[in-house]
Amino acid sequence: QLSLFRFTVKRPFSTSHSSVDSKEIKKFQLLAHKWWDEEGEYAALHSMNDIRVPFIRDTLLSMSSNYNLGNPLSGIKILDVGCGGGLLSEPLGRLGASVTGIDPVEDNIRTADQHKSFDPVLAKRIQYKSSSLEEIVEESMETFDVIVASEVVEHVADLEMFIKCCSQVLKPEGSLFITTINKTQLSYVLGIVVAEKIMGIVPEGTHEWEKFVPPEELERLLESNGFSVKTVSGMLYNPLSGSWSWAESTSLNYAVHAVKSGAQAQSHATDTQQHSATAGTAG
Amino acid sequence: RSAASAPPLYDVVVSGGGMVGSAMAAVLGHDIHFHDKKIALLEAGPRKEYDHMPDSYSNRVSSISPGSATLLSSCGAWDHVCSLRLKPFRRMQVWDACSEAMIVFEKDDLDDMGYIVENDVIMSALTKQLDAVADRVEVFYRSKAVGYTWPLPSHSCDISPWVQVELADGRSLQTKLLIGADGHNSMVRKEAEIKNIEHQYDQSAVVATLHLSEATDNNVAWQRFLPTGPIALLPLSDTASSLVWSTSHDHASELVAMDEESFVDSINSAFWSNINHSDFIDTAGAMFRSAISLLRPSGTAVRQLPPSVAKVDPESRAMFPLGMGHATEYVQHRLALIGDAAHRVHPLAGQGVNLGFGDVACLAHHLSAAAFNGSDLGSLKHLLKFETERQRHNVSLIAATDVLKRLYSTTLAPLVLLRTWGLQATNALPPVKVRI
């Protein structure tokens, strides 16, 4: 079946010898004000919340003893890497988490700050900072309970360094959530050729297929850098309905949940539990 | 930012504190995913104290379906209703004044078909449940909204993204989602410029509280279609029933003005008289009935006789005009309409408030899921799901009610025959009856 590609926003990073690619920054400055138009360029990212938020929420709920359904993520400190305009930070904040959102593009941070400012609850729970991941490592060692890197790693120049930095700022046994795109013939045809060149779902030049990351490679890098991969699940975008769903195949988009090993470096049995949304509205 | 001087911000504001609006606020207030949310309910009237139910029945009653009872249960209100007063009924008998055709609704299991409850009882129960969640739901009495300012859908720059609500006393509120439950003349709907398809029927409904000639089980709801409109008797207790008589404006005025004895006579005559029968129709009807009984021996039910009325409660007679209405849209960005603000029907089907409670259940379900997903409550995404579900359900019922109303407003033989056979056929066919 034709599983079509979903629009992803590239997060251009600032100029440094880090995991960032500078020439993409300019592209995204133009689109900085479009983040919050639910029907606009970022529509697919908005609708991705329907599966990625329940994924994060339910995984964390199942791991914690605090089962407070009114405020499921309260007390949890989350780092949203490559937060863009704050599309994922805000729902996580509404669910009770304390969120730090970082993004190298200043205009994105400005947009994100402005959008949250009208809601006093969010304004308090979310802090945004224009920065790359490397730049905050020193001051944030083992600070966060959770890191989310959604639609980021496919833009990163040095993936292993990125993962190492994640490990440094994450508390032991903290969770890392990643969503990204696989590097397959299918993702080239659908993700680049169809989505960018033919249908124009994604602005041309947004992605470089070379940077897409196969799940096997991501798993390998995670496991060899102190993480234990718990879940890998395929994701599918339906452009007709504009909605996302979980899928068997990871050949296009996929999500990963990994846990940083505890201080005693215990090994957890890797179980591939199929994710199931409890109250999801994904349709 | 002007956060300090800005009007207070609520997650949800419900405009209209009638049965449907109050139920909406109460259900959200009791929803676990709304535990840390702020809800406001705006009611133009004063707070009514329902501590003591008067001995006499109120003349405004509703027929509550089992589904509505479930909704009221979910926020703890149904228990209060049961402890106050209500009348379950097991059976509905509906028949035509122009023929012998009749349809009986009955549930095969021993469950109740529905409940006749005074509106004041429902309001009392809901008010109690609102008090129980006062930390989450703020009720503003004597607070009429006089203006609404809508945000631009794609918010940008320094303009507030929330709905602004201006109250008559000069205060303002902001909200992420405004729910319009302000009745068929909804100001919310008008200010949102949502087109409303509406039609005034040339009928008014006369209501009254009646006392029966003799005590009976009184667990049947009766409705007879007269050419001027349907007359219904809804059980309140073993000795009392509520009247809802839809008829022409002139006739309604006469009924309300006439002396009590004449009024009672009119009611009994309406239920018992065969003056509208014609031999032709009676014969045709009888033939059809024999045909059915050959094919389906159990298909024609035994006709029970309605109770006869002895007295009317003084002061209990009232009338109000009838109409139908349907909003072309139920939702917009940060806005949802429920209850009569979205749709208005003729009372002949006894559905009015049940449709509203159905809206509440559906919207609460979607808002609860949205809250658990951390979504912006005013987002069209889940509001559209509510609209689609409810329009699909409501439109066919409203249209059918309208058609029935028109079909039964005539004595023309062909149409009478049509509805006679239709009614008899429907009575004989279990699948159709179940669906109704």
C-alpha cells in the first residue's frame, strides 16, 4: 500500500563543529512563523502529536508508580531537543511535565516563547533556549528524566556524538524517545521524490536521504553508548486523512524508546512490546 | 506580556446554565483528565435553591432516555434524581385520531423504557453535583454574556489567541474553548455567525399537571395524533400525569384561558373521541390489520386504554410556541454548540433534552481524550469529530420528527391511510421498532 511520507521540519543548527548543519538555518527562518498554523506547512507534525504524545505519556506512566491521570507527567523533567516552535513541548507541558526546549534557530525559539506566553500554566512549565545540545551539556549533567528528540536525528551531522550528549544530560535510567526516518529505497522514493519534488508536501531540499537513519544503526549506536533499546515501532502517515498511525513496518518512519543504564549498569531484558494507545485520538 | 492585567483565563467556559449546559459543566468537572483544569459556567438567571421539592409537580417535565440517565449517572446526578422523584415508564402507546392505527413501544426485557422527570429535579441534582466540584467549576449566576470576541484561527503576534467573553456587569473572561448551551435563540451562535436553519411551527404546546380519575400503575406514556397536533400524557405518579398538547396557537390560547372543567373535558375528549374517524379509513385500516394478523399473528398489540383525567392543577397551565432549528455548523475554532443552541425539535418525539444530553456525552468524551493527550482544547481537530458524530445522529432524527409532525397534521384520507398503514406496519415489525 502506498505509505506516504510525512512532512518533517528540519532543524538547522547553529554554526559550530557540532552535530549541526548551518546552511539549513536560513531555510527555516523563513518558516518560523508558520509553526502554529495547524493546517499549514507543519500540519503533519501537528497531527503526529496524536501518536507521539500518547507514546511518551503511556510509556512513562507504565514505568512510574505515580498513576495520576489528572496530571500524568507531573514531576518529570523533559528535554525537547530541536523543539522548533514548541509543537511537542506544549502538550508535554499540559500533561504536567517541566519542559526545557532547545533549538539552534533563534526565530523558532522566539515563536515558541511567544506562543506559550498567553497560557500562564505553560509559561511556567516550559523554558525555551536557543542552543544546540552540546552547548548545554556542561550545565545540565544528569539533569533530565526524559529526552525527546523527535524528527531531529535525521538532520544531525554526528549521530554518535549526539547520542553521547543525550546520555550525559540524562539521569541514570532516564528515557530517550526518538522519532525519525529510515534510510531505504522506499523512503527515497516517497520521502524525497514524491513528497518533495512531485507532491510538494515537503519543501524541496528539506531532507538529505544520506542522513536518514536505519533503525538497526540507531539501535547499535544506542546500545554501544549505554542505552538499552526497549521499543522500536513503525509509523505511517496517511496524507488523505492527514493522520498518523502505528505500523508493522519501519521502512519509512519509526519511533524508538531507549533507557539509559542505571549506575550499576544492569542489563534489562529487551522486550519489543507493541505500543497501544489508551485514550488516543489517532484516526 | 500583559498576562497580569489580562482577564482570567479558563480552559472551558459554558455559556448557559440550563439542563444541558449544567450537565456539560458537571460532567467535565467530574472528569479525571480535567482535574487541574478551570471551568466556568455562565448563567443569566439567579441561583435557585432546590432544597425543598414542593408537593405539587412542576409543569415542565422531560422524558429522559436510558442513555441520558447513564450520562447523569456518570457525574453522580442520577442518584439525586432518584432520591427526589421520577416516574419510570415501561411502555409507550402512540395512536392516530383518524383511524384505529396504533403502535406500542415496549422493551422485551423488564428494563424501563424511559423516565419522566421534572426539569427542576434535574436542575437540583446537577446543581448539587456542580457544588461538589466547586474547586474546578466556577458557576457565575446573574451573569449574562453580552459580547464575544473570536480569535483568528492562525494566531500570530501579540493578539490573544483566546475567546474573550464580556459580561453585562463589565467583567471579562478569556477561554480556550467556549461551549454555547444558551438555547434555541443562542447568542453564541449568532455572534459566531453560524447559519441556522429554522422554522416556526404554527403550533404552541400547552403544558399542565393533571390528576387522574383513579389511581393506576401509570407506567405508560400516551400520545395521540390529532389533526391539530399530538396530545401526550406523561406519567408522574400513580395519580398524576403531565400534559403536553401541541396545537394551533389559537386553540392553545383557548385551552389555557378556559375554565378548569372545560379544560379537563377537552383533554378526555381528545383521547377518547372517535369523531375524526371515517368509515372508509376504519374499514381500510381493519382490512390491513387482518392481513397482518394472518402473516404475523403477534403483530397487532392489544390496545390499552388511556387513563381519564379528573382535575388539573390550578396555576399549572402554560403555553409556549414551537419551532424547529438546526445549526449548519456545530463547531468552529474554539467554539462548540450543544443542546437547543445547535438543534431544536418538536416535542412530539420526546427527544429534545435527550439530544442535548447526547451532545454532552459525545463532546465530553472527545474533550477528555484531548485533555489526556495534552492537546489545545479549542482545536478544531477533535471538535470536528464531535460535530460529525452528532450531526450524523441528530439530523436524521430532527428530519424524521419534522416529517412526522407534518404527516400527522392532516385529515386528508390518502395521507391518513399512509400513516395508518405505516404505523400498523411499524408496529408489526420488531426490527424497525427496536431502532426507534
